[in-house]
Amino acid sequence: MKSFEIKTKVYFGDQALDRLAEIPYRKVLVITDPFMAQSSMINLITDPLKKGKIEFDIFKDVVPDPPIEKISEGVKKMLEYKPDAIVAVGGGSAIDSSKSIREFALRVDNYGKVGLIAIPTTSGTGSEVTSFAVVSDPKEQMKYPLVSRDLTPDEAILDAELVKSVPPAITADTGMDVFTHALEACVSTNKNDFSTALAEKAIEICGVFLLRAYLDGNDTHARQKMHSASCLAGLAFNSASLGLNHGMAHQLGAIFHIPHGRANAMLLPHIIEFNSDINKHSKSRTEYLPAVKRYATVAQLLGLSSYNKIMTVRSLVNWVQFMLKEMDIPLSISQMGTISEEEYMNAIDHMADAAMADGCTDTNPRVPRKADVVQLYKNLW
């Protein structure tokens, strides 16, 4: 027996941030990053809190790929302040930090239920509706995914006002993160009718609005649509989980600090080909791997079609590569120009071991061997 639930109440559309004046809490801790805390955008959060006469304090020490040390500092702050709720404001790092801080603080001193309201400022991770968080251990060069229903935010507020100023490069990276979440949920071995419906809608929105949001950050309609797509994809993979793409991308982030969405985007063409087992003999087969049919369906959602399933999957790979080129995302590690070949090749064996052990890899539609992962990393060079 399977089950599906959406724990998070989602507020979206114009003036969605007005919800902050109505929240049923009297004392909140806002967790965000230094840039957000020092910019005028923080007023979009604090003004409605003041209007609702809600006491608040701000913890602003969030950094990308939240390390254990920063989580510990946040735990200390929460235990001192003892808020009724946490308001997480930022990208995936801020929301993941908030989830982890609340979880660990309540294990130390369970002084009562503490709400969690997630307000994303990028359209990418979907973390505002998931039971996942990722923390880093810089010393070990590892990323650790945390999974617990208790991590899931109680509320999410999606307001496009917060993403208008996101620069094109981050719009590209986070947008392709949305697409990767949705695509991996579509082909996951744990997919179901509900997760697939959400993932397919997210993919359809990406196909229409991602490039628009990249080319014109002030296109509010495109921004709001991508914000919705991010949330939909989050709901999808929260139920279906992900796959090898994320298992491998986590290692590229942990060791080489490649932004998560960019790592996903660069890997995606290679993973689609691996999961489909596309090669020069593909056309002569009478049966294909299960992922082929799912990828073909996704290609059709994007308006791509061809004479047969293999050609349709190839058109999907070509579409991903086209999007990367249009949004100036490198197609290979060597194209980045910031990592030496020796440094990269020396890290592959360790990265392959970590990718095989990553929880996301468990639901990949094709079971990889370590040798497969090593080869995929080499192909990415």
C-alpha cells in the first residue's frame, strides 16, 4: 500500500507575503543570509510581521551548502530566543538550514511545537514543501541528506516579488534544478500517479517559462510561474524521491563547490542517456528500458516528437543541451575553466563511491554500478 500527502499549506499569488501579518505565532526567528538581511528586501518580511504585532529576531549567518558549524550556531540562537516559529527566507541553503536548526534544537530542548514557515527567494530547490534537507561537512568534503517528515515546513509563501532581482545566471541554475527535480521524479522507481501529475505540470511550465524568466527578470508572470513550478517539483520528488543525477551532483558540490542546480544541469544529458541505455545499437532493439517510455512522454510535453521512442529521447537530450547553451551553462567541467583535469580525475573514484551511497541514487530507474558512475563522471569532463 502506498500513500500521498501534502503537509504544507501553500500561499501564492499577488501579495502572498501579507500572510505574515496573520500567522498564528507571537514570537518568530527569521533565518536568512547576510545579503538578504542587509538588503531592502528584508522589509518585505519584517513589515508584515510588525503590522501583525509579532515579535521577531533575525539569525543571518546562513551560507551556501550549510556546514555543520553554522547549523550549530543557529541551534544556539534558537535555544536562547525560544521562538514559537521559524520563518526561513532565502534559497535552498536558508530553508535547509532552518529545517536542520529546528530539528536539532528541539532534540536538545523540546520546549514545545515550533512552526516552520518557508519563503523561497529563488525558484529552484522546492525545499519549502519537502521533508529533505542537506548539510555539509567541509572537513570530510561530504554532503549529508537528512530525511524526516518532521523537517517539512508547515507553511510556504510563494511571492514573485522576492525573485525579481535574482540574476540571470542563478535563474538559469535554479530553473534547471526545478526541471531536474521534476524529470527525476517522473522516472523514479518510487513514482506514483500523484507525484507524476505534479512533476509533469512542473516540466510543462519550465518548457514555456524558464527561458522567459532568464531573458527578462522583470517578467513577473514568468517569475511567478517558475516559482510555482519549483514548488510542484518539490511536492513531486518529496513523494517519489530522485535519482542518480542528484546522487552525483551532490558530490560535485561537496568537493568542487559547483552550484547545485548547475551541477544537475550539466549531468542531465548524460544521465538521460545512461538511464535510457542509448547507443548506436538502440534502434535495432525490440524492447527498451522502462525509463525510455517516461522520457518520451516528457519530450512530448515539451512539444518534442520524432519517428520512434529512441529518437524522441534523443530530442529530449538535445533540448536540455540547447537550454544549457542558451542560458550560458557549461556543458562540461573542462568548459568551466576553474578546475584542473588532474584535480578532477583524482577525485572521481571518491565521488563515485559517495554517489553510490547517496540516498537519491536508490530510486534511479537503472541500477548503476560503480564503473558506470566513474564513466559518467569522466564523460562530464
